Amino acid sequence: MDILRFATAGSVDDGKSTLIGRLLYDSKSTFTDRLEAVEDVSRRRGDEYTNLALLMDGLRAEREQGITIDVAYGYFATPKRKFILADTPGHAQYTRNMVTGASTADLAIVLVDATKGMVEQSRRHTFLLGLLGVPHLVVCVNKMDLVGYDQGVFDRIRAEFSAFTTRMATRDVTFVPISALHGDNVVSRSAEMPWYEGGSLLHHLENVHISSDRNMVDVRFPVQYVIRPQSSACPDYRGYAGQVAGGVLRPGDEVMHLPSGLTTRVAAIDGPDGPLDEATPPMSVVLRLADNLDVSRGDMICRPHNAPAVAQDIDAMVVWMSERALRPPARLLLKHTTRTVRAVVREMRYRLDVNTLRRDTSATELRCNEISRLELRVTQPLLCDPYSRNRLTGSFILIDEETNHTVGAGVIN
Amino acid sequence: MSLEMLEAESIHIIREVASEFERPALLFSGGKDSIVMLRLAEKAFRPAPMPFALVHVDTGHNFPEVLDYRDKRVAELGVRLIVASVQDSIDAGRVIEPTGRRASRNRLQTTTLLDVIAEHRFDVAFGGARRDEEKARAKERIFSFRDEVGQWDPRNQRPELWNLFNTRIRPGEHIRVFPLSNWTELDVWRYIARDELDVPPIYFAHRRRVFERDGMLLAENPYQSPDPAEVVSEATVRYRTVGDMTCTGAVLSGARTVDDIIQEVATTRITERGATRADDRTSEAAMEDRKREGYF
């Protein structure tokens, strides 16, 4: 059984929490004590119905304000798959928390209210999910019950959405007409929409093909930690631990070490339970090499004729996450794979209006939750790929050295 | 395959801590989650020993079977164990022992934990908490920042993207790291089965003298006495979580093997904390409040 990590984006108004409640409840994944606690709170607050949003809004402030502020993670399973759900906030002011949840997602659900159609928030979410390279998108057109389950409404919204997504890199976009409130097309097919030929949302979540989403072509192994016991039992053991970020590694393979450019062979691969015949993403393994090279944390193992870029000038899209605005030139720390370096933000090429996708080339500062294309110069080269090629070797975070806060997230162009 | 993915993620997290921090500690209670976490730490550095000490916060009200297990496991691994004792904190006047019928030392652990972190200048502590346990934990980052007085600020968490963890802190601050964040109770048991891990015997069905309080079965124990109305009787029970004897409830169960437990957990409709923890029942946001103060 594999795991699907998926994110939901939206606010209570879209019926997001109702949808999650439905998924958990109808797939029999909600525990009775949690449901009782939610019913109890709903009753005390005088809600007319059991507010399933409370299942996920776990912080006191969220319950008081009735909004999602930060990502909540939920776990459920069906006989086909295990699911890790990252329920993320929809409001623009919590964009940084939304991207936290979406950065590791295989799939994301965008909710659209059938009575309203595509709104600013749907555009922003869809754009961000595309920027973060979430491979599969599911647009749930919700509240179909309120438009008489009309196919015309669904088709119009689908066309509008498709026009927007064709400008993005997201390859797989699926549309499902639902009513979260009544459960239509959430867990099982609805009898109200015979014109809809696809499966239910859960059916899609269970069956979407994700095994080819990871890069199995370009070998990328960022060295995380050097294991050298120097004990009497294994005096000569020297292994390089890390998580495979791309490609397939096998004992005997010729590999290249960066930044040295020296080549050697993989002598052995040690997994958590002993020697392995091959290692693929996202396995955490230990490589032993045939020759004694000077390898340390932050280095990269790749193939001789398929190496990442060795770059000091970085062109990237950055989501800014700090209340303190960014005004280039600015000095920051940049963490990329297992390497942390100093970086100077030299220039802002443009700031992007995520609602219109319009580029503002006259912008000089970047405020919290805004997105910009930046030019950075790093003190030590990054061993990197375009984000569209590899989500792990194409991403970085920016850290303010003064406050130690994570202030930005970047994807390399 | 899903266990292998979870294992790979956890090992990555554990190695990242060993790479980027100076003085890590691993909080080990002898409970099922910390047993799995310890196993993952063992695997992460093989054939080298794990490069950190274990810390146990001992309330003085622990189950003796769990302490025996803890000592046996520590001896097997040959690692250093630091026991931080709540009794010592009480004796030193750092905390005041609560009194009354529902008195529990559970909350006092926070002070003892923060004191041991400060005393040994640990800059990071691994915890076995999982997000599926409780709604406040479902909101917490894998690398969770604590300020100089050990507090968690849920409104101001560091964004955490991809597998890139911000490990930077100032002296006196620390980070709690939860490698099992994405594991469920069922995953933990399946892993225990797969790796044939030994666990304390109280996880399996046994006969025990218990009394019912607030819908939970508490063990007859030396630290609290049942009210006259609370009848002590013998039942076949097991523990789903391991905590203080005074606030950890047993569940009626006939599960005698790990496979039995997996069957039971796969079909239960009640969360482990809902079934067994009095400490979470004091208010709607009990866990969030304790976590803000620096609790596990």
C-alpha cells in the first residue's frame, strides 16, 4: 500500500471543512470521541449543525475565529491507500502556511463554489499549487445542489478554469462536481448527476497514478551525513548517508562527486535493514564508494554525464514569508538540499500579482505572502536543478540571520 | 511500502538533527512511540553508535514494568541514559506537588524537562509525538521551535517546506523534533511487528485490579486511592498508551500478541488519547495549553 499526500486549500465558506469532514466521516475514518467532542463544542456554541470544521481547526484561536490559520495534518486509510492530508488555510494572509502544506503534496484539491464560479482565491491557490509543482490538481466544483446539479454550470466553470491552468505547468487537472454537504460524488457516485461520467473524489484519490511523479532519471544524492564509526568492529567503514533525491542507484554504478568532479563507483548501498540492490527516491540510504574521496555534507553524488548545474547566480521565484519586507540588495542565509550558504538578493526582476498573473517590473519591495522573481548570488555554488525537473534539488528556503526566521521559499527557474 | 516511506522520512529527519545540532537528546519514555523512534535512531547511524544521549523524565509514578523495559533496552544499546526526576524537582522546590483527588504529576514534567534541557545545554530534543494523536499536535511542525523559556508559539511557527528544516537557534533556545509526526498508531504497531520489537508487557492483555473514574479504568496504585464509591475489581486489560499510573487508563482487551493489537487498533473507533488519558480531558485545549508551556 502506498501513501498519497494531498493538500486542500480554501476557507470555510467554500465548504472545505465540510468536504474534509465528509471524506473522513464517510470513509469511516473519524474517531467517535473526536466527533463527540466536536458535537459537544458545536452544541455549546449554539451552532445549528455539527461544525465539522472543528475536526481540523485544532488551535484555540482557530476555533474562536472560525478560520484556518495554520496547516493541520490528518491521517486516514482505505483498503487501497493511506492518505496524509494537509489542510491549509485559504486566506491570503496565511499564504506561507498554505505553501508549507502544499510543498510536499502529490495532489491538491481546489474548491470552487458553484454559485460563485472562479474567484480571486481560486486563482491564487491554483497559481501557488502550480508554482510549488504539485503534480495533480483536483478542482471540486462544490455546492452543486444549490445550482440544481446543472451540467451547464459545471461546464462553464471547467472551461474558465482550464483557460487559467493552461498557462501553468500543472499537467494533470481533474474536475469533479460535488456537494460536500450532501455527500454527492465525495465518497460514492451521485445519482443526482448522471451526466457526470467520472468517479467520485475518493475514487480519484485512491487511484491517481503517482509513482511516476518522482524523477527516476537524474541521479541526485545530496550527502547529508558521513558515517565513520572508527571502531574496532569496523575500522574502515566510511559511508555517506542521505535521501535519494532523484534517479536509481545500484552497486557498481559509475558516479561523480560534486563539487570535485571526480568519478568512482558505488561499492555498496546500505539501507535501514542491510545491503540493498538499488536505491530510489525517497529512500534514506548510505552509499559506500569504491575510492577514498573527500566527501562531506553538502556535496552531491550524481552520474558522470548527468550532473546538476553548479551555479552561483540563481534565478528563482520566491514566496516571501516575513512581516519585514524584502528590499534588494539584501543578505540572507539560503538552505538548499543539505547545504547552507550566504546569499545576496541582487535584483527583483518583477513582482507577480497572483490574482491576475500580471508582472510588476517597477516593484522595489516584497511584502509578506507576495511572490517575486529574484536574482540571487550565493557565496558557495549550489548543485541544483530547475524545480520543474526536481522538487528537491530545485528548491530552497531563505533564513534571516538576525532573527533566524524562515523568511522565504524559492523554486529555481 | 508505506512503512518504508515513513521510515525513510524519519531517518532523514534524525540524520539532519545529528548534522546540524551540537547537543541532541532523545526523549525516551519506554512507550511504543519512543521505542520505534529509538529503533529508527539506531538504524540511522549504523554501524556507528547513535551520537546522542537518552533522557527520561520520570514522574515517580511510572509503571514498574516500563522502567524495567527502559533499563533493559538502554543496557542492550550501551547508550547513556539521563533520568530527570520529577521527585527531585519537588524536593528542590522547583514545583509543588498537587494534592486532591485528581492530583497528577503529569503537568509537573514540563519543569523537570526544561530543567534537564537547560542543565545539559541540549539544543535539540527528539520526541515521539505523532500528529494523529491530538488536534494541537496535528498543527505542530516537525522541527518545532522553543524560545528561551521553552514555550511553543502556535501562532508563529516557522514555515516548513519540502524536506528543508530551519535548525537555527540562539543560545538558550532549543528545538523539539518529532520524527514520527506522520505515523499513526497503526503504523507504529505494524512497524513493531515488522521489526519484531520488544515492548513492555503492559501493552498486552493481563489481569489487573482496576477502578473506574471518569469513564476510564485506572490501575490500583500506591499513589492515589479510589473513592469509597469507586469499586476496585479485577479485569483483563491492556494499555494503549504508557504514561503516569495516576492518569493513564487501561482498556478492556484480550489482545495477547502484537498481531492481536494490530487487529484491535485497526477496528477501534476511539483515539488512543481519548480512551486513555485523563490529562487531555481537563479542557478543550488542554494539550495546546500544556504545549505552550513547554510540554512534550
